[in-house]
Amino acid sequence: MTLQNTSPKLSANRLVAHRGLQAGYPENTALSVRKAIEAGALFVEIDVQLSLDQQPMLYHDINLQRVSGQDCLISALYSNELIALPAYEPERLGEEFIDQTISSLAQVVELILSHPKVTLFVELKEESIAEFGAEIMLANVCQVLEPIRNRAVLISFDYSIISTAKANGWPQAGPVLLEWSHIHSDQITAIAGDYTFVDYKIIPEAENLDRLTSKLVAYEVGNAKLANQLAERGVAMFETFDIASLLK
């Protein structure tokens, strides 16, 4: 084994599986989450949107075309219709996973329940918040997450919904930064997030990260060299599409 791969900087405690094990499986599916956990992930991130009947579903895009091959909005279909559709990323993965269907948040919660050491990061997508309202989005997602509430971290680019989640007593939550300068804003400071997610490319070279009070999670980190460089600068955790390779 190489020194890079045995470094504590790349332990499972510092890696987040972005949309599950996306490198080898359709993103945001119960399959990709399970495969990430099998690869050793202790932290998994997923994206959540609401169906027409306001049920939380795993999905990143507002349109079903890229992942499911259907030119339709996710918010236009009922949950029972969505779970019957494929989630196979045809352009990236071909027909290999055509039998994999769209997953509900409830399915993933059931999976996480059987893995008590795993923490789930749940990104509340802005499109769904705009479509259904923050109150409905937060209430419906939190209801499904209740069985794993102490191991479910709410995150979002929508700072206000994270602020509301914290004010309502959700155990762990944090923002995904739109701009680096926001990290020092009154709004982000008031949130006092447990974690702060950020695109590693917008972290200023001269920024002193040691003074941050929340754990900084940088995305999208694709290799050990980059992860180690970010660790040296004070980044706490790294989100990656290929957690299996980084843990090998």
C-alpha cells in the first residue's frame, strides 16, 4: 500500500460519499448508497426533492431526462409513478442499470437504520423548496428522517431553510455555500451549522480555516493528492463521487 492510501487524512471519518458511490452506480439511488456503505463509507450524501404528492424522493435534477430518460419534471409525477421509473443515467452508464428505479427517501432511511455507524447528509434542493415551500419541504423530509434523526444532517444552498431547521431543534444541519464570502456573513454565523459544505475551488488560498467553528466539507474531491492538499490547509472532510477508490 502507498503512503497516500494509508494516511489518516483519507480515513472513512473524513470522506463523504457524494450521491452514494456515483462513480460506478446511478447517483442518488438506494443502490448507490448501499454500495458506498459496502465500500466503507461512514458518511453518505444524497439530494432530495418532493414528488407531486409531496413525498421526499432521491433526485438531483429538476428534470428526469439525464438520469431517467424522461422529459418531465419530478414535481409533476406522484411518488408511486416515480418509483416505477428507471434511474440509470443512460448517457453515462448505458443500459447496465436500466432495472434500477428511482428511490424514495424512506427506502434509504430503512437502509441507514441497518447501518448504525453511518451518517446521512440530506441536501434539500432549492427547486423543491421553491415549488412547495420551505415549511412543507422541511416537515415532510424531517418526518421521514425521524427514525435516524440523530444521524441525519440537513444541508442546503437555501440558507433560510437550514436556519429554520436549526431553530426548530433538528439535531444537525448546515449550509452549502453559494459564495465563500458568505461564510463570514451574519446569516451563516447565526445558523452556527454543524457542517459547512463548499466547492473547494472557491476557498481562498490565504484563508485561515483553523478559526472556523463548523466542520468544513469540500467538494468535489476526486483524488488522494487533492484531499491531502486540502487537509493540510485545514479542510475537515472531503466529498467525493468515488469513495471506493479513496478508501482503497
